[in-house]
Amino acid sequence: MNMAMDAMHGFGVTSTHYLQTHYKDAQGWFLFVSFAADLRNTFFVFFPIWFHLRESVGIKLIWVAVIGDWLNLVFKWILFGERPYWWVHETPYYSNGSAPHIEQFPMTCETGPGSPSGHAMGAAGVYYAMVTSIIAILMKSKGMSNSNNWCVKGTLWTFFWGVQVCVCLSRVFIAAHFPHQVVAGVITGMIVAEAFSRVQWIYSASLKKYFFITLFLLSFAVGFYLLLKALGVDLLWTLEKAKKWCVRSEWVHMDTTPFASLLRNMGTFFGLGLGLHSPLYTESKKSTSAPFRGGCIIASLVLLHLFDSFKPPTHTAALFYLLSFCKSATVPLATVSIIPYCVAGALSANSKKQL
């Protein structure tokens, strides 16, 4: 088993070395793709746009992203996946020769286990949900011939797989993942998205259900961590490796730790529940005009971009996690209820002035 894994890891390091050597000019593109594939862009960009265009799609994106990333965390704790940037320095695989030199980048030094790839899993789940939703919307619309339907489907699925290939290559290029880890991420992400395309109760879930699901996911993850720790398993073993082998200490970011991801996702999920059951949401839901939707999208994107510039202090772990939870909860809460309420009020006041 160890020999097989060493062979897979060795192939992965060779792949990274090949990409970095032969496609060095594409470095900027690969770094951009890794940045764009971060789930933060789902919460700060895709969700506000989709929620105000087609509410059900926006809600599904949050469920797919949050539950998918939670499963990714559990899988990583179970599978103990290595990452190329530290494995290449510690393995005896190259004892008979020199190990290939692989470069590191600001996004290389993630601190959690590597399998499956969170970026690949998140991108696959989110883009699968968006593509299938667009296809479903177009299929319901009248006036499209069968040939046009096939053309649209072909274009959308080509785009989907193009994105996945770019994400996978970018994660291998920056030495954050091995090839088998990104492939596993794509497959599991698609499975999660497909599962949520088959359920309808998420669109009418009560605030109580959001609360208890948030509590369950958080309790299960923390309980699982404590159980394995009691059994002598250190689930934060990767943090020391990241600090040891990352070429620059400032590239080791606290917001890539497993618990930072967990609290960020739980905050987003609970914030969505609060927003959907807020009196402000109920009031603003009465407005459905195109100017209202457009105003909500623009205001959400601008304000959330400004809000994202706030970075919780990292000197105290407990404070960092608490502020991360609150910041994440504010994003869907503002998108769903506060911003639409303010936009509706502004449009109403403007129309009264014109009268």
C-alpha cells in the first residue's frame, strides 16, 4: 500500500515539476484560477448574483458549497492526504537520487491535509449546480428547438469541464495537491451537487432546521476531532509540516486551517437561515422589478467586496474563529435581507419624489 501511494505521490511531484518547467509562462493564469476557485468567491460573488436572479439557485449554491466543504473536511481528516510541497522533502522515495525541485507560491502552503482537493471539490460542486440549473431553466422555456437545446447543453458542459481541468492543473502546478487528489475532489463535488439537485425541502427549511443542522455539523466535526485526539491521533499534524516546509512563513495562512474553514462555513449556513427568516426579507420580497434586482446585485457585490477587506486578527485563535463565524454569517444575512430592504426603500423613496 505504501509503495503504491509513494508511486502516486512520485508521479504527482513529477507532474508538478513538468508543469512548472514547461508552462512557467502560464504561472499567472494558474494562480488566478486557484484564486477564482476558492469558495469565498461563491459566497461573495456567485451567491449574490444568483439569489437576486433566481432565488432557488442561490440557496442551492450555499447548501452545495457548505455541505460539500464540510464533507471535504471530514474526508481529509480520515484520509490523511499529503501535499507535494512538504512530501517531496520528507519521503525516502528519492533516496537513490535527487528529488525534483518544485517551486512554491503564496497559495501553495495550505495547512490542512490534501485529499480530496477542497478547491477542486468546491469548484466541481458549485459549477455543476450552476450548469444544471441553467439547463433546467432553459429546458422549461419555450421557443428553443432541439438543435439549440443540444448546442446550449454542449456549450455549458464544455465550459464546465474546461473550468475543472483548469482548476485541477492549477492546484497541481502550485504544488498544493497531487493529481489523484484533484480528481477525487471533482468526483465528490459532482456527487454532492447532484444529490442536492434531487431534494426540494432545502428551499423551505425553517430557521429551527438551519440552527440544528448548523449545530449538528459543528458538533460532529468537533466531536470527531476530540475523539481521534483522545485516541492519540493528531488531526493538526499538517500545520507543523506547513510551517516547517513553506519557504516563506507569511505564506502559511491561518484561514486555511481546518477549523477556520469549518467556522466560516457554519457561519455562512446559519446566516442564510437568519436572512431567509428575517422580517426584512419578507418585506423586501414584495419587490420583484428588474431595477430592484439589478440594484440588489450591484449593491451586494460592492458592499460585500468592501466587507471582505476586513481580516480578523490572527494573534488569538479563539477570537479569530469567532470573528470568522460572525463575518461569514453577515454575508448571506446582508445579501438576503438587509441590502434588498435598503434598495427597496431607496427605490420607493425615489418613486415618491418623482410623483
